[in-house]
Amino acid sequence: MEDLFERTILIVDDEEINRILLGTIIQSEYKVIYAQNGKEALEKIHSYGSAISLVLLDLLMPVMDGSEVLKTLNQEGLITEIPVIVLTSEKSSEIQSLKLGAADFLTKPYDSPEVILARIRHSIQLSEHSKIIHATEFDKLTRLYSPEFFFEYASLFDQRFKDKVMDALAINFTRFHLLNQLKGRPFGNEVLNAMADGLRKALLKIGGIAGRNEADSFYLYVPHQEDYDIILQKINESLSSLLKPSEIRLRLGVFSDSERKFPMIQRFDHAVQACNSLRNKTSTTSDIRLYDAKMAQKEVFDAHLLQDFESAIEEKQFKLNYQPKFNIKGDKPVLCCAEALVRWEHPELGFVRPDLFIPLFEENGLVTKLDRYVWEESARQIRRWKEELGKTIPVSVNVSRVDIVAPDMTDFIEKIVKENGLLPSEYHLEITESAYTSDQKHIIEVVENLRSLGHKIEMDDFGSGYSSLNMLTSMPIDVLKMDKAFIRNIQPGNKEMKLVELVLDIAKNLGVPVVAEGVETEEEYKMLKSAGCDIIQGYYFSKPISPNEFSRFV
């Protein structure tokens, strides 16, 4: 196959006859340019740059000789970019030229044209292959190893040093995406480079290698240490010129496998798991977590849940409980609706708490399928209650930000509502406050469409997210659901109660009712009723109960 890339060769020789001789030999395969001395050669190299594939360089020349050219190319870092074949008749110069970075040499008088072309092709091929490898070996931003080469070198280390105990480390910057949003991507890149610089300094102390996995995630493979504070210390020092100490939040996960039981990638998966376990810590300082037996048990448990998810859906192991909501505006509380809450009755593990499987399914992309299962079961239950009890009990279901992104979400909800003969007003949708802040424009479009169909939209967990009051006025909602954290510790006149009253005032000005969830005591109930709360949900009236219990409850 014909080579599509034309390669340029620079011939540098002060004798015209030599230039012409070499040019005649190689011009059948390459484009040729010429220079009469070292100074002119450097000008051509700077002008053409990487368009020059190879330099044929005579050593003995006026103005600037070949050795000076090699030294300059070394100083400028160009010797690794453009291969140089030295032209010389002095054997003693060959070794010195190779030390200065020459790729090869041609001895005067020259060999046959076939030999010259073969040596030129070989040097160019080696250079081009080296560039390809170099381009993929290192991360372009931080100049640490790329993931592929990092794992390759870590595995080679294990092969050569079989008795050395090595640890897999994963490190990242907590909430790095917020840093990018607040200060811009160029600043974020500076932070990543500073982190890489700190890692290099730490490795000078403890040994090992480092690579950038993705974004703000870094891997290290190092000889086992009892204390890894040196790593955080060096990164903090490198970041000190960019960020205040209170802004630097690093998390480091460590997995030590002295017997090398696990494949290399799995060791780093364990380190990442240890690192991610620090994700929700509220501490403003950096922290280190070792992968331990408890984490190993959780990993096995999580794998079990993920493996059984599909069969759990098919066998309807996920059961829906319903927590009643009571309107407390009148003299007597009146049952007005309910919230559907999913539970898992696993055939082997027994009852699995939602806080154990829902975050897991969110991380692994299964939550949408689970949510749609809940939506379908809830719609069927509303229909059953209509048929059995002769009355409608509206039910609210949870909608995650992942659900809203799905293009067929509205069509899916329309379908299950129609299939069960329901009115959209009987089928409420709870969307968390934080979802509104992630992609506001798209979510508002979807929510307005659902409202136009007749669905009631409840903003769930209000107060736990970051919506501003100004933003709140533009959000299409029908109900404000106050996060249960607001209810805890309320007492007459204390600051928690004043915050509840503020939320109630906001809702009144917006013209929407407020649901208070997590109400457990009569004292809380009375304070909320006195303050003007509209609807209450919580153990004070009932825990979440099965559909049959709910029917008896009604």
C-alpha cells in the first residue's frame, strides 16, 4: 500500500557535492531540503518544525558545526522529536554524537544507496513508533502515566519484584466538579497539575509510580507504608499557592494485598471503594481510608444485590408500602393521600433496607428500572383501592433526576395512568429539590408538561438542596415537601421552629401547600398545625404499611 504521508529530510553539509549526492539518492522517496551550515540548519528546523522527519547532519562545517547543532537540539528538547543521522569520516566522533542524541551515523565515503535508504527508513520508523508510544504513555495534562501504561508498569513491577509488598492507592479531590464550575476549567487544570506535582514529590520519598485515571482521579502503586500522610502533605504543599487550606479536601483510599491474591485492576477497584467511602464525610480536612474486612463484606453484599436485581423485578420481590398523609387544616385530620415507598424482601438476605440498595442502584444505572417498577405497581394499587374501597386515594411516587433525563418518561407515565383508568390528578410525582438545580431548563420543561397533563408535582426534600428563593419562584410545583431534618428538635420559639415558620411563609406567598414529613410526636404535630402547616406525614399517624393494612387503615 502506498504511503500517504510525504516525509521531509533536511540535508546539512557545507560541501555542495555531498548535498547533491545524498539528495539524488533519497529524493525518490522523500522531499529534500538543504542547509549549508549548522546555523542555517537550526533556522530550517525552527521554521519547518515537526514537518521535518529526519536530519542528515555533517559534523565538520563552518559557522556552526554539527556537534553544536546536536547540543542546541538537546537543550531545546527537539532531539527527541526529530531524529538525526550524523555524517562523518571520523570514527572517534561517532560515540560522542550518539551521546548527544544522534539516532545513527553514515560513514564517509558513503555506502551503497540501498544501505543509506535502509538506515534512513529505520531511523524514521523508530522515531515515529516512539512518538506514538510516548503520546499514549503519558496523560497530556499532568504528564503522569496514562491508565493503560500505569497498569502495564505496575504489573511489570510485580513480575520483577515478587517478594515486595505493594499497595494500591486511589486519590481524588472531593467535589472537584464544583471547583470547575465556580472557578473555571483552566483553574481546575492548574489544580490537577499541582496535585500531580505533589504526587511526584511524594514518590521521591517513598518510591513507586503514579498515573491519572480520569478527571481528578489518580492512582499510585507504591511500596507498603504504615503511614500515608506524606502523600497528602506533599499535595497540600503544591496546592497551597492556588487554594486556601479550608478549600483543599482530598480523600485517599488504600488497598494492601501482601499475598497478591487479586488481579491488579481489582486491587485498584478496592482502593477506589475505600476512597469513595469518604465521599459523604462532612469534614473539611483530607482523610485516608483503608480497605478492610467490613468493606470487603459490603462489596460482596452489593455484588449479591446487583446480581439478583433482575430476578427481583421479575419475581416481584420489591414490595410497596404506603405512608398515609393527613390534611390537618380542619378540626380533625383527614387522610388525603399517600406516598409509595419500596422495600425489598430478598429470599436469602431477608428484608433489605432501601438505604442499602437505592444508592447502589443509582451508582450502577439500575434506579430507573426500579422506579418504573414502583410507578407501575403504584398505579395498579390506586385502581385496586378504587375498586375495593369505592374511593380514590392519590399516591405520590418518587422521580429521580436520572428518570427525568429519559426521553420517554412522560409517555411512560401517561401509558400507566391510562392503562389503570386513573386521572392524572390522582397520580402525584415527587421530585427532589436537588434535581431542579442540576439541569433547570430541561427539568422545568418536563415538569410543566406533566402539570399540563394534570399531574400534581411535589418538590421533595425542600431545604436539603441549594435552590435560591429567586429560583424557587420559577419552579413549577404544586406542593412543597419540607425535609424531615427541619422537624427534628423543633421547640416553641427556637431557631429550628423559626426556620419551619419561614418555609411555611415562603409556601404561603407561592400559593402552595406544605407537607411536613417525619412527624413523630404529638408536640410536633401541634406546633406544625399552629404554625399553619397543611399536610403531615410520619410515624405520629402511621409508619409505611402494606396495601392490605392501608385498606384496613382507611
